[in-house]
Amino acid sequence: MAKQTASLYNPGETEIVPRLNRKTTPVPVVSRWERRWVDIRVKFTFLLTALQCYRSPLKAIATIRKLLQFRQAMNGRKEIRRCIKAGGKYYFSVYIPGYPSALFNRYIRTELNYITPHKQPVNRLQVLQLAITNRCPLKCEHCFEWNNLNREEIFSTEQLVQLVKKFSAEGCAQFHLTGGEPMVKLARLTEIISQAGLLHEFYILSSGLNITEENALRLKEAGATGVIISLDHFDPVLHNLFRGSAQAYNHVVAAISNARRAGLVTALSLCATRSFITQANLWSYANLARKLGVCFVQVLEPKAVGHYQDQPVVLTAAETALLEKFYLEINFNHNCRDYPVFLYHGYHQRRLGCLSGGERILYIDSAGHIDACPFCQTKSYEAAAVISGRLLIKDIKIGGCPAYKKP
Ligand code: SF4
């Protein structure tokens, strides 16, 4: 079923927007008791891993304590946050490998190493965010890649495969493949993912464009773990206006449904703008996310880069306070247990500093620059130098996030 509605994107015209099925697609959140059982198992994995790393029970326990305190400070509460079950694994975030897995164990080893260094192999990065193309047919209001879009491509598929293999050899738990719009280069995407084998998790960050049933299956078969789809408003017309495309909302709804059917982990990404942030809007968005049955929702803050350059988009203290209140409520209130898990980086960034900035997470943009993150476009190195061997990954040092310093 679809309805016609006045277009804000093209004034004077109408748009066809799909009506969502009234039936809610259940979010695959695990029950409270299963979550407690998973928590015991995860803590046991922590203990075994720490014992292997330190060979001293006292040192192992002391480091695990600190790691748990760090995680609690990040999440905001001592209680256990909800988690998702998909394909026989448990997912706590789109930035943490599924449990149980060898990838998860190595991820933990790496986190332990940040607290108390040890000599076991660790990842150089937990996540590499890699723009695989600068092509994109959309015109999003907040696009941080705006100045790079639709130019001559910097890298060939072979070069990108080489880049991924080099980061893989140094240890990298996850690759988040972005653009431009990565789904306009499906063959390139599947080639990169399948060439890297099953040693990593791959997420595709997309507007939802071109994630048809068949393409979602192709991504899954290549070895992708999940998709993170941008949805910036629960109102189809306002989302389309934000994205500069009359079909943007339809693509999101279809992408989530097709990705779910293909067995991919699903997430929505919201750029929470100043005009969007009200309690009512956040709950309407959460209700839509629940209806779509997505596993996670990532809330990003607008930054004055790219298409937003020099614009007064940065959130006020009152707006971030409202986001934080909502974040804690939806994740920890037992009555919200059937909602997706919400991730809000601003919460921990303001308390613990940023986890990106080249330490755990690094960004390679669609012009081939190596940046602290998509928003802090430091252009610190060139990815071409990594591909040619002139720059070793171990020598990439960005020096942390320029925006959120560690306390
Ligand atoms: S934000 Fe993404 S989808 Fe939107 S214009 Fe930029 S690259 Fe394209």
C-alpha cells in the first residue's frame, strides 16, 4: 500500500510513499534471562583471554575490572545493555564483532592491551571506515564527503582489495565500507569482501539505494555481516527532502526488509539535527525503527564539515542533554526492551574522549586521504602511500581525536 503526499523536495509535485505494514517486525533483542546468561559467558571469555595475555590471575582480574568500568562508563549505566541475536551470534554494537567468535576474542585482547599492555597479537585497528567510491546520486544536507563526490575515482577495485589486505595483515576486526554511495559499486563491494575472506566483519554504510532482495543476498554470500542505512527522519517527505531524493525513504524501507531477509545485521543511522531533536521526534523515530525490526540505531551529531561547512549546525548543550536522556531511557528502561539498541557516540565522547582519531578507528575518505574520522578531516596521510608500500600501517599516527580529548 502506498499514499500520495505533497513533495517538499519538488514543490508542487506529489510523492508516493509506502505505508508500513501495521504489523511490527520484531527486533531480535535477546530476553533478559538470555542476556544475563550471555553476560556470564562473555565475562568468562574475558577471564580466559586475560589469563592467556598476562599469565597472572591478579593482573588479569585487575585489568578486566578496569575494562568493565570503561565499558560501563561508555554505555552510561552499570546495568547490562540489551543485545541482539542474529545468525547464531550475539551483537552488542555494530562496532564490536559478534560473540562467540575468534574475532571477538581478538577484539577483547586488543581492548585489554589498551589498559595493560601484553605481548599477545592484537589488532592495529578495531574498525577501518573505508570509502570505496566517490560516486553518489544523492544530495544530502549533511554530507561530509560533499567536496569529494562524483569526481574521477581515486582507486581501482584491485587497489582497494590491496588496501584491505594490508590492514587485514596488521589486524583489523571490522571494515565499514562507505562512499559516496557504495551500493552503486556492488561488484567492487562484493569483490573486496570476498577477497578478504571470512576473517573480518564487513558492514556496508548506505542510503539504502540498490539494496534489492537479490543484492542483499549477494552481499551476504560475499561475506558481509550487516548494513547501516541512513534514515534522518521518520517522516518520509522530510527524509527525502534531507537526502535530496524523492525515493530515499522508499529505499530505506526496502533495504532494511531485504537485508533482514538475507540474514544481515541491520542498523539505521540518524543525523540528529537541531530542528529534529525533540522528545516526540526521537520517540517517533524509535517507533519506526522498532516497526522496521532493525537491530541497532546509531545517532550521529551534525558537524560543520562538507555540505554543512560554516553552518551553525553544532548541537547546543540543551540538545545534547536531551539526546543523552533519551539514549539512557531507551536502552535501560525495561519497558523499552523491544526497541532496537541505540548507540550515541556523543555520550561517551564527552566523558571518555573519542575512540576514533586513528587509535581504534580510522577513516579513509573517497579522495584517498587518511583522516581521524569522517568528521575530523585531518588529511594526515595518503592511502596511496600504504598501497605502494611507502607508508607502513604501523607508522600511521594521528594522535587522537582533535575534537574530543581524553580526560
Ligand atoms: S551523505 Fe552519503 S548518500 Fe548522502 S550525498 Fe553524501 S555520500 Fe551520498
